[in-house]
Amino acid sequence: MTEKPNPGGTLATRKKYTPAFKAECVRQVAGEMPCSAERDEIKHLCAELKRVEMERDMLKKVVTIFAQPPQS
């Protein structure tokens, strides 16, 4: 560990990691895939998004219809 003075004048301790350790950390994080529970939640959220978008589109059409002046 190295010590560097910070703006307040006290010494701060900072850890130094080797390039190999950093590379291993990146490899582990990049290699993670969503677990089955996460996949199920994603599937559920996508279905809910699709339903809400459909409701929004229908409401837009209804507003357009009711915004028109009545026909006589």
C-alpha cells in the first residue's frame, strides 16, 4: 500500500492491485449471465411493457376520436 497526502494534510492509504488481479476481476464480471430468476423477471417485465404500450396506443386513439367535433 502506498500513502499519499490528501488535501487535508493527513495521509491516506490507497490499495494497489496488480494488473493480473484487475484482469481477473474484469473477466469474472464480464462472464456473468443472468440467473433463471433474473431471466424470469426480465421476461415478465417485457410482457408487462408490451401490455402497457398497447394500452397507451389505444388511449391515444380514443383521445383522437373524442377530440374531433361531433358529426351532424
